[in-house]
Amino acid sequence: MPLDHYVTLGRSGLKVSPFALGAMTFGEDPGSAGCSVEESEKILRTYLDRGGNFIDTANFYTNGHSEKILGDFFKSHGNRDRVVLASKFFFNMHPGDPNGGGAGRKAIRHQLDETLRRLNTDYLDLYWMHNWDRNTPIEETLSTLDDLVGSGKVGYIGFSNVPAWVTAQAQTMALIKNWTPLIALQVEYSLLARTVEGEIAPMARDMGMALVPWSPLKNGFLSGKYRRNAQVNDSERAKYVAAPTEAEFAVIDVVTEIAKACNTTAAAVSLAWLRAQPGTVVPIIGARKLEHLESNLDEVVLTEDQINALSQVSKPDLNYPAPLHGALRAMLQFAGTTVDGEPSNIYPPLLQSSVRY
């Protein structure tokens, strides 16, 4: 899908490109697999020129350098208000300071001020909680974020890497207390990582939240670089990523076959499958080189048979109680049975309206 075919992010009025540009690789902090300022700006400029408007970063990416690169770019080009700029809080940027990270009120406010300074802006369009802070009551986090939205420093909020039960509790609390609700969840999701489909994805659809998958190519496994009995020609990536397992290669084989049939890239096929999943799914594409970005953005439309083939070969084993849902639904709908003394025919409409299989 072209970058200028915008979608609405969750239950909101925010319009974003169907693919977000991840800036985790922007900057050359020691120990990271990042890229130079020059290459980062080439990638960013190409994404924007093609109609992209959704940029995602975090305070600790390349030790703050990612945010600084983005801030310098938009200050120089003067088009900050034309993009949806998102960043994250949670990780401690000041070792030794107990309030330097996390999701407490003092920590969030301080992290946001530093992020805005590095980004050369006075507001964020979307602010993510990067991880669950078990030591902070969720109501403290939500009320703080609601205050920041009210102040104009933050437009919308979302969670990343948070359990479904915590997210559901937070969203329900926000609605009851008339606080700013969550509009999106940033989660690991790809053909090689589908356990999000057990609880988080159905919850997100039901509660009006989009999914914004990180690592949609699973550490590059679905990029087309990994083939059986072949060495990956990427010395930088090899430092950080182990080889795919046999089960992962089974999925990679099908992706490669479909990419060949469609005369496109494995990356494009993998991303197209994600975009075809239920609800609003906006994958984050990352790149260390301009060619990586261009490969990811190759446009492809998969047939229903191709989508089904990919879904079948990558079918995940979901945790309890997900495996029981189909069987339980069938039992309740079986003609002539009763549940708690009531005829079973009162249950199908309820189940059909709230559950999708």
C-alpha cells in the first residue's frame, strides 16, 4: 500500500501512513547497529517524499541520538507539523537516579521534557509507555498522561510491550474516569511471532486500539537475506542475530516462494501479510540503509490463497485459554443443550457479536 494512503490510528482522528518509519537505527551509539546521520537523513527524506508521515522513536534509542537526529532534521526543513511524531518513555537515561526512568509522575514529566528538547519541538503527536512499570500504579501513569494531553505537550497515548490484562484495566479505567484513552499498542508481531493473536490482538480490536508491530521482519529473518545453507551477507547483523531455526525456515521458504511468484521482495510479502490481518495494523519498518527501506516499500497485493498459505505455515501455538475458545463456542451452540438452565439458543447472538474466529 502506498505511504500516502492514510489510515486512522485506532479510535481517534489521527491519520497515519500504513507503514511507520522506525528510527531505532538512527545514530551510531557504541554497541548499536545504527547508521550515520547522513544515511539516517537519506532514509527519512525518502520516506517523507513518498508520502510517509508516521515517525517512531524512543528516548533511549542510540542513547538519545535518534531523537536528536530527527529534531535537527525537522528544525532544518521546517516541516515538523506535517508529520506524526511518536516517542517513548520508560528506560532510565540517568543510571543512579531512581526517578530517571519508569512510569511514575515525576519520571514521565522529566523524560518528556528531555525528549522534546532533543526533538526540537514543543509537543509529541503520540507518546508510548515503552514497557510496564510494575512498581507504579497504572492510575498514576494514566492521570499523568492525561494531564500532558491537556497541556498540549502530547496528542495521543499508547502502550508498548504491556500484558493484555494491564492494558484492558488501563483502558477501562480511562473510559470510566474520562481520561485520555489508548489509541494504539506497539507489539512484536510478524509471521514468525504471532502469539499476540492470543489475547492482545482481540482485545485491541474490541477496545478501539490499532496494532503497531515492531520487528515485523523478525530481526531480518523475513527480509530475504536468510536462505537455507547460505551465509548472510551482513556482517553487522550477524553480530547480533542468531540463525533461524528449522521451524522458522519453513515459514521463510513459503515467503520466498510467494515473493518469487509476485516478482517482489520477501520483506514486502511479509509486510503485506501483516497489513491483511484483522483490525488496523500499521507495521514499523526500520532500515540501516536506504536500500532496506526501498525493499520494504515494494508494493504487493497478496491473493487470498497466498495469505492462507502464509497463515497456515506460521500458525502459532497459543497459550491457554485460547485453544478452548472454539470448542467452548461449539458446545454452547449445540442444538438442544442448556447452560445454567437456559436454552442454548440465547447464547449464539451474544457470542457472535463479541467474538471473531
